[in-house]
Amino acid sequence: EAAAEETSDAAAEEKAAPGWNARMKKDELLAVARELGLDVHSKMKKAEIIEALQNA
């Protein structure tokens, strides 16, 4: 049931980067992105942070 609620992108990113997923809070995603050395900031939207993580 839960998988049906996810977009295909969300499912793909969970497989690609096991350390994070789209269900995480924005602050958690920011922390992961910063650990990876990505140029992210708190003014970014959650979707933008997810996109940066996907492209990492």
C-alpha cells in the first residue's frame, strides 16, 4: 500500500542512496546533503534538496 503512494522517483532514490529517502524531513535531508558536500541551504524547497541528492 505505501509503495503505491510513492512516486517512481521516490522509489528510485531510495534504491540509489540508502542513506536517505523522500519521506525524511527537510532538515534531515539538508543534513545528509551537507554531509555529501552538496551546495544546499535552508531556503531551498524540500523538492530542490531531493533533486540535489538525486544528482549527487
